[in-house]
Amino acid sequence: MPFVQSARPRPELAPFVRAYAQRIVGPSDSSWTQSVPAQLEQLLNLEFGVLPVIRHRDRDISARILAGGAQADFSGTLGLYPGVESFAVFFWPCGWSQLFNIPVRELTNTFDDPTFLHAGIREVWNRMGEESTFERRVKVLETYLMSQISRPSKDSKVNVAIQYIFDHHGAVKIPKLGRQGALSLRQFERIFRSEVGMSAKAFARIARFQAAMDAKLASPARTWLDIAHSFGYYDQMHMVHDFEQLGRNTPTRVLLQMGDVRPSALISSERPSA
């Protein structure tokens, strides 16, 4: 079985980063494929061993450094092999964008080489590769991320809305979000789609789907019926329909096929209070 470690960020980085995770596939482990459903975190993926094969939106990707943003639907699959050594940084839905002053839409529905966005990433990857432990790699990475804190972008009205929708697991009224920003519903929807790369309604739907997945992962004994009621689905079939659309399977099968795509430090993390 693969060895997975995960950790939460230091307090100064917690408004931007949700969690770190490292997966090591041993030489005697079997190869297998995991599915990657729709999700909202922005992600930085760093490879230090055998390259996994990532199937993203009908194309195969294999690279040492990759970054992506929110995925509006089923993202693809992850092929894992003996010798894989992956390190991932899970940012809040606009955390990467805030730290590096990159529009959220630039990462939405993508998974590509981010070094053209910030040249320092490749140097950090090299330095992390020289370390042999998860903890020391986290330390190297956090030193780099801390250097960005002095110049993060300011929260726009849309970034505030993104955080609000995510923190409330999608249980929000979209017209109310527009009014909070002194915008009409049509204005808000247009600006949100332009800045995020998907509609506010789609974003909220994925936030609820993701919260339901994480609730089951955090408490396996909870029934799907209880989770459906907790997150505002009309009934269990409504939730099942969302899982089929965003994860391409039933709730139970989505979690089984997903494997360790969502590590423990990620599913248990909460945004720090302002």
C-alpha cells in the first residue's frame, strides 16, 4: 500500500493553503488508477520519483511540476506506479491566486506547467528534491510561500464570494451574494463567471458535492441519507444525481475509486477566522 502523509500549514499560511500531502508508492506495490472528481481547491503538484500518468480532460499529462484550479466536472484519472513520489499543495479556491496575483480563471479547468507563472517554483522543486523527509520538504516549501505573503492580492468582491460559498458548503442564495456587493443578480453572475471561469451556481453545486464527500470520509459511519439532509439536498436521490454528474458514479463508488486523492489533513481543515 502507498505511504501517505499530510499536514496543515503554519498559521501565517493558513488563509491561503488548506493542506500538504505526500504519497510514496513502494517498489512492491501494484499499479492502480484513481478517479479525480470535480473539486474546487487550487493545486500545486510536485513529482520526485516515477511519473504518474494523469488523464485530464481527454489528454494524458506527465510532468514534474503541475498546477491547476477548480474543476467544473469530472477531472479525469490518476495512474499510479511503483516508485511514484508525489507532493501536493492544496490551496483554498483562490489561495494560489491571492499569493501569486494570478486571476482565478487562469487556473480553472486546467492542469499545466506553472513555471511560466512564477519562475521560483522550479528552484523550490529542486531544493525539495534534495530533502528526504516530508517534514523537511514542507519546511522548504513554506519558506518559499512565506516570501509571497508580503504582496498577496487584495480580496475582490468575487474572491470574497468564492470564500463565502466554499465556507458555507454551497448552501447560499446567489442573488444575496450580489446584493452584498451592491450588484444586481445579472451583474454578479456575469462578473463571477468572467473572473472564476464558471458560474456561481456551478461553483456552489461543487462546493456542496465536495463537502458531502469530505463528510463521509471524515465520518465513515454516517449514512448517506444523513449527509444528504445535512448539506441541503432535497433528498438522497438529488445527492446521487450530483455524484453521478460530478464524480461519474454513485456516492459509495466515487469514494472507493477516488482512493487517497483527498488526504486526512485536507478533509479535516477549516478556514481560519478573520
